Amino acid sequence: MLDKGKEDAILQSALQICLRKEEASNAKVYLESYEKELSQTSKEKKPPYLQIDNLYFILLHKIAYLHKNKKNCLTYLCSCSARLSDKTLFKHVQLESKQLEDVTNEINDQIINSVIIYLENLDMYPEVSIPAKERVKTFYEFLKDSCTSRFLKKALLVIEENDKNEERQEDKQMNKFFTPIVDLLFENLNGRNLVYPKNDVAVLLKFLSSFKQIAELIIYNKSIFLHLNLRDKIRDCALSGVDTAAGESGISATHGGFNAEKPCSKDKEINSCGYNLQLNSLLGRLISPTVITMPNITNKEEIAMYKYFYNSATNSLNKMTLGALKNTYVMLRRDTDWILENCVEIIKNLLKAGAESKKRVLLWLSCIIISNEKKTKIMYHYSTYPQSLDASYGLFLKLLGENSYGFCLNMFWVLLCLCEPITMNKISDFDLFFFLRDDPFSKFLLKNITNQSSFEEKSNVEKIKEKVKNAECFKKEPKFITTIFWITFKSLSVFFKPAIDEFIRIVQKVPNAEDKNFYYMNIHTWKIFLYSSRFIQLLFKFLHLSIAYFLHVAYLYDMEGNACTDMINSLSEHNGNFTHLVLKSCPPPNEKNYFRRGKTFGSLSLSANVRDGQVDQTEEGAEKRDEEERSSEIPQEEVGGLDGAQGQRGSDNLERSPHDSDHLFASPQFSIIPTFFLNDIFDIIYLLYELDTFKSPGNENFMSYLNVDLFLAFCIFTMLSENHIKSIHLRCEAAPKTFTYLYRSDNMKKIIEESDLTRKYMIKSLTYVFIASQKGEYTERMQTRVRIVENFNSLFLNEIYVDQFTQLVIKNNNLFVHLIHLLLNDVNFLVEEVVSYLSEIKRREDKNRDDQERGENVAGGVTNGSSSVSGGVGSSNTYANATRNSRVPTASANSAMMNPYGGSDLADNAPNMNESYNSDNSDNDEGGGGNVGTDIRNESMRNLAARTKMIITYCYKSCIFLNLLCKNYPNSIVTSNTILSQIVTCLNCYFDYLVGPKCLNIKVKNMEQYNFRPQLWLTSIVESYLFLLNSDKENEELLTREIANEGRYYKPEVFNKAYYICKREGLLRKEDLNKFKIFCQQIIDMKDEVELFDDVDDMPDKYLDPILQDIMLDPVLLPTSGIVIDRKNIERHLMSEPNDPFNRAPLTKEQLVPMPELKEEIHKFINELKQEKKRKKKMKLLELDGQNESVDKEGGLGNEEDAQEPKGEIDQQGESLRAGDTKDNEQE
């Protein structure tokens, strides 16, 4: 026992009170009411003392005193508790430390007890009555302003101990004390904005949520989910045990705000709950403040955009210096960072409260995502007007139940922060079969994900699921890092992509906006958020993590789902750098090992591990095997599944099993992933590239944050892994498109070209994708090939990539042939499209000019001449229509062969491409606007110009690419029967339209507007011929013969005109010009010989090709239809479609049956024709000599000039015949 003096001294120091009026001071308050009570009850007339036994009553009087003086009693009690921990205050008492500690602990307990008595709303304070509302307010102010973690922790321990004896949740002190506080927090968060961002309510919520007990109370408060009843979603059916299930049910029904009597929420209710959760839920109000316009706030003074960028006095933008504008950006970004980082800390605290709390947070995040999935629909992508700037935007959100773009971006930021601690090294800790889970909680998180197509067919996914259903991961709850990763991944398409689209719409709408100031203010606010350094860092960290996940599951697991030891070791050796795995092997080993192992997932033969020797091979050996497997002209490509052998792998290749659909080419971990996730990565990187074009000077450059090597590895993996990525769109559109745009960037070009990945794989990737795109939709295929040709043109400027292409050609010449074949197919079709469109533009220009002249003539009283105008217009229009109408059946020399039932495959799809342009450019500048595929005369001028420019661009880029191929590989082209005739037809066609008799029909006014540069085209074509002429001398005759034999476009006068234009305009060097002149004469000489086969009427039908109706030089029999056809024609067809053109039966070139007897018979017939031709030439020569003598005699009698001209012509014909005769003799 302490003596009264020491107790009194300790209490006076701790409580800062005294019972003697003379002892009162600024530091001590005279507690008069308690002193009077002591004097009335005490019989002895001794001085009163403060005693620990009476501390309960002392504190009652002190709290009453504080209430009368309108002071916060809880703040006082907290300060008393803090003073008790300061031992220096009690030095004068001279107590041992142990004894002093016991005393202070006892006093502390009494203080905590007083707090609980106050909060219990007991009316026991002398002379005062404290209402319940005032007590709640006092508690709220105390928590907000002066509560310490240490004091609250002590109070919570006592409260928890007291609640152990309470059975009903509503009777527990934790509920009674803190539920009103949470309600106050919820109420005070309403209308929070960025004008006054550092709201103390959010700070208080962060402080309270740091205590696990309070965090659990908050997350189960009814203000989290409002009216939504998700009790069935929070259960995990994988958990076993009756007690656990009962416990969860009890929590959900009573403590969680879920009414167990009501049915669970319907999908429709969840799909439209976003707007309500944003405005009326605790977390929604917490995350709502944004610099971007908030639809629920109408007072301009509360909107950051108006406060900082608008001058209400002048009704215009604030005039700010560049420095002031920069400071505003910095300030608003700092405030945004503070708000969102505070939100992240609160959510992290709620997640730490327990497993059930973690589930509820994830459910809330999923509800927001699900209700905004309408933003991913196509109607949003084709909207041209920025929705967020519409006056009815708030009503629109309310009706659809969606969230504003600002809120969605805030949510996305929060999710990125939650994923920030996840590193690439932790990917192995993920639940890699998460998409196969069946428990209600996981299925709710995966809503609208698992119903999307996966990388593998649905039937195989079911087999995978059946195989792994007993795995350990399904017996546990899903891991948090797995769930938050995929939720964030999904938010890329739900939150971020629509937001970027909206920002781009705002920027693009500025020129046509009535109130430009309003648009400029919005652009400022969007830039403040999107170009924030912190946001960009978080975004790219997650993108890199996502790319690493795809490469992880593709490379580190075999087709049975077992870990690949050699790949794991290789990854460890390179410090977790996935680019080295791609550099070592692309496509992944699973794709290469398939043909050697031949196992199926459906047969469940999956238990064997891969031996190290089967996978761990040298890089050279892997490359060699890769080329052997890809020795076909076109890579195998599957759309929605595997098609089986396409007949283009040689007979030496391994055949596939008849049950190809059961085979897995990828690991099961990779096969179950929905394909749209991979597409989202490419879309986001492309959109970030677009955002770079809108950035202001000094703003962040998005692409500077990109890990270029990792991106290239991902691109190359996507383009080369044809059996992993079976979607044509992903392989041939998404990946090449994103790569092309980044490669165009000046900052990225050098980095990309110097990458080892680019040097090893890019040429190969682009070549395979170019060929594989043949199976894609027409418009997408054309756009893909435009980009690939552009990349080739740029890469070929570097000798390293020319060598890479050369090595590819050496290993697989069929690949080279197929590439050029498809390229020329496109060009042959599109060049006539160019002529049609330019002719139509020319017709309209002439019509406008003639109408203008006619108007001037009418004004001047001149009425004649109108007939000639209409005649001119009619002739021009006739040519345009004739060209277009005849294009489909005669698109190229082999178009009929490509499709015996109609035009080429390109022509068949032309309307699709035109319709695409109509949708993108819907404005009609002059009437019409109908379907372009039916008549281009009804096309609007804007659409006509846009489509013309696109087609010309592709044609010109293709022309440049052909030029490069002719320069580097002339021998390969000239010696190929398959492509030589095709490339000659293409180049002759260019000549005919550029300098032929109808070239004036495409001479439009402003050629640069359409990227039409005829001189550059002409130069490129002439150079291409000269490059081909530089091949081996023995091949020179093959080229000239093919040109002379090409009967549709070749005309000697056209080549002659091209020569004079090149000479006049100085387009070629003198040496090349002379070479081209000699070349033109060689073709003329060769023309006489090839005319031997012009007349096929007298030839037996069995010697003629059934499609092209020309004489067959190497006849072969088609085993499937029994038709005999020329080898070069059928081989060209098989490169586009691996089937018999007469019955569509599968066919490969190895199945073609040679016809040696017929071939010998045909060649004998040809020799006989040559002899006959030789005899006729001699007779013709004799006749010409006689005519020359007659002309000489007539010339002496008449005008010499009149006689000289026909003589010259006849002499020239004679010389030509003699030359042809000499050539025949040499051949004989």
C-alpha cells in the first residue's frame, strides 16, 4: 500500500487535478465538485486526498466538469494515459520502477474503463446529462483529432474481452461503439472532391482500418454492398467442415449486412450496381474524388477543372504562364497521388482483417468491374462524340449503372497499386489453374471471363479440368495474388482502354467544338492523370508482369503440365529474364517436341516427365529442327481449332494423328487462358503509343518505360508460335500492328534494330505472319501486309536483316516463293483498284471543271459546246467503269486459276474492305454514300480519297519491297517458274497504267493528297527489271521471254515511252538508262519467237491448260479430279489454297502425277511449229525484199519524203524478221 501523499501526488501529475483551491494552476484544475462530495461524506476534518481506490468517482466528476466546459473528455483521458507512460513525471514520488509500473497500470485500466462507461451511454455523471448523440460526436472528434494508436489498442483489447460473453452481434460493444462511427464516416465522405482533397475523414478511416478488429467491422458494414445480397458468393465450396460453413453463414447473415432470408443478387442487379456503389457505398465515396469531371458534382466551385483553369468573371480560360500551368499540374497530381495512395492503404488494411474480409473486398472490386463491362462493347468503340462531355452524362450513367471515367481510372490506379508488390519471381506462386475453379467465389470473380474462348478448344479445356480436378490448389481458397492479378488484368479492358478512347475522342473533337475552352479544360484534367509519372510506372510494371506470365506458362511447363527443368535452370541463370528463353527457343519447346512425342492430353498419357536430353539441345539443333518442321510454303494456321494436315508439309514430314483436335501443343497452364487477355496487352501498348502523340512538351514519354526486349520477346512469341496462338487476329494483326507502330518511333527504332531478338527472329516472324494472314479477313489481311511490307522496307536498309532473309530463303525457298506469290496477288488486284479510284476522282474533277466552264459560258451568252463536254465526261466515266467492271474476272494472269468459280480471293472480299471504310468515314461530301462495292460513283469524296490513299500506299510500299527483293535475290526470282510470270505481269501492269495509252485517266490534280507519285513508281519498276537483268547471263533469256510472252499488258511502245520519260526526267543514271534501252530491244526481238503460240485455235485441246488456255510445258495429272493441268499454274494455286481447284479436295504438290509421254508429245508439237514458223518467215522476207524494190522505183518519181517513210517502216520490219530468223537458226 502506498501512503496517501504519494497516491495523491501520482494522480495529480497524471490527471492534472487537485482538491485544494490554492494548489490550482494552469497545469492543474481544481475539481470542486468532487472536493465538496468528499467533505460532505467525510466525518474527519482532514485535508482531502486523491486516492486510486476512488479513481472511478474522480473520473466521473472530471468528465462532468469537462462536459460543462465543452471539452472532449476522451481526449483528456487519452492524454492522461500518455502521461502515465512518462516516468519522469513521477520521479519526486520516489517509488521503485516495479511498484510505479503496477500503479500506473492500475490507473490506466481505470481510465480505459471510464472510456467504455462513457461510450456505453450510462447516465451516471454528477449534475450533467450527456445525450447519446453527443457522446458519439465526442468519440468521433476524439478519433479524428487526438486518439493515439496505443490508447485505442488498449481500449480494443478490453472491448474484445468484454464481447466474449455476448452472443448477439448487436449487443457487442465493438458494434455499439464503432458502427455509429463508420456511419458518420460514410456520411462525411459524401461529396468529397479534389478542391479540398486532404479530407480528415479519409485520414481517420485509414487510422481506424489499421486495427484489425475495426477493419473487420468496416468491411461487414452495410454501407459496403448496400442492397446487394452476395452471401452465396462469399462461400468457398472447396472448404470442408460443418463448423466452418456454419461460421461463414453466420457471419454473412448477421454481421455482413446480407439478409439470409432474401435470395442472392441477380445478374441484372449486379451488372448495373456500379453507379450506386460509386455514390452510396463507403469504398465508392472514398475512391470517387478525381481531377476529371465528376457527374454527381454540379457546383463549379467544387470541381477542380473550373477552380484552376476557368475564369468565371471573363467566362473564359485562365490566362496562365507556362510556369503557372506547370505548377498547377504538379499540385493537382500531388493531390491525386495523396488521395489514391490513401485509398490503397485503407483497402490494404481491410484486406489484412481476415480471409472473409479479403473476399468481400475482392467481391466489391468485381462488382464494379462487372457493372462496367458494357464499356468494352463495340458501340463504345465506334462512338465519335465524347460521352463524358455531354450534359446528360450523369443521367446516362445512372440509367446504365456504370461508373464515370474518372472513377474507373481511380479504380484502375488502386488495382495497380495492389499488384505492385507482385514481382516476376512470384509468378510461380500463382494458382495457374485458377480459370478451372468451380467454387462460387472464384466463379463470381471470373464472371464473363471463362465464357470467352481460350487458347485451346473447349473440349480440351474440359479434359484438362478433369485431369487436374484433384490437384492440391483446388482444395484451398484461391490465392490473393492470383485473384488480384486477374482482376487487374480484366480492368485493363474494362477501365483503362475505354478511358483512353474517350480522351482521344475529346482531343479529336476540339477542332469542331463550339465551346473549345470547355474541351481544353477537360484535356488539361485528363493529362494531369494520364501523364502522371507514378501512374505510368505502375501501369508498365503490371504490363511487364502480364507479359512475363504468358511466357512463364508457355516455356516453363511441358504438355503434361510438368515443370521443364532445363527452362527453369536457364531462367535462373539469366536472373529471371524471360527474353533469354525466347532467344534460346522460339516457338517454345512444346511446339517443337510435339511431332516427336505424339502424345495427347485426351488420352491422359501425361504422367511422364520430359527427359532433359529431349529438350535441352543446342541452339543450332533447335533452329535446324524448327526449319525442318516448317518446310512447307505456308505455316500451319488454325482458327478456332486445329484443321489437320493441310497438305503443304512435304512427304518426309511426320503426319498428324487423326485426332488432331485432342492434341495439346502448349502446356495446360497456357491453354486455359482466355485469348482476349493477350490481345489486351497489345491494345494497351498501342494506345499508350498513341497517347505519346498527344503529350505536351515536358510530359512523360510512355514508351521510355517499356522494357523493349521483353516486348519484342512477347511479339516474336506471338507471331511464331502458330500452335500456341491459333487466332489469326492475334498473330497477324495485334502483334504486327503494335510492333510496326513502335518501330516507326524515332526513339524506339534504333533500340529495336539493335536487339538480339530482332536480329534473330524478326525477319522470320514477319515472313511467316505475312503468309499466315492469307486466312484472315480481307481488310485485316491488307492492313497487316501493309505494315509488314513497311517493316521489310525499313529492315532491308540494314545488311544484317538482308542476310537474315537470305538465310531464310536458303533454308526454305518455298517460303520465299510463297511470300512473293501472295504479295503479287495483292498488288495485281490493288493496282487496278488504284486505277479505278483515280479514274473516278479524275472524272469528278473534270465534271466540276466543265460545270464551272459551262456556267461561265452561260453567263457570257455562250450556249454551244455542251455536247463536247458531256462527251468528254462520258468517255472518262466509261473507262473508269470498264476498268472496274472487268477487274474481278481478269484481275491478273492467274486470277481465274486461283478461283475457277469466280474472281480471286482478294476480289471476293473487296466489299468488306469498302464497308469498313464507310463505317470509319461516314460523312458524305457529295451525295450517295452507298455501298462502294457496287458502284464507286456513289461513294462520298471523303471515303473515296481515304480508300484511294490507303490502296496507293500499300501498292507503293509493295513496289519498293519488290524492288528490294529483285535487287537482292534476282536469281531466285528469275529461275522460279511459279513467280517469274507473276512478277512480270505485275511490273508490266504498272508500266501500262503509268505510261500506257490511258495514263491520262489517272492524272488527278493533287497527286500528293493521295500519296500518288508516278515518277517514283516508274523509277522503282525500271530498277526492278534492271535488278532482275543482273542475274546470271543464262537466266537473262528467261526474263525477256517471260516479258514478251505476257500478252495482257506488254506493249513495245509502252516500254519505249518509259525509256524516254526516264531519259527526259533524269530518273536513271546514264549507264542504267542505256542498259534499259538495250533491254527493251531484246524484248522486241524475243516477241517474234513467242508469237508462235498466240494462236491456239489450231492446237489440240489436250495440249492446253484447262484454266488459262495456254500451252502446257509440264503437264501433270490431278489425282483427285483427273484433270491435266500445267505444273506451274497448279503449284501457284496450291500456295493460296491447298486443294484441287476443280473439286476442292485436299491436294499437295507432292501428289501431282507427272505426264512424261504427254510432255514429250507437246514438245514435239512445239518443235514442228517452230519449223513451220521458220519457213513462213523466209517467205515473208522474200516478199518484203520485192516490196522494197518497188518502193525504190516509185520513190524516184514522186516526193522523196513521202516515199522515205514507208520504206523506213518496211526496212525496220525486215530487219526485225531477219533478226528473228537468225535467232531461230541459232536455237535450231
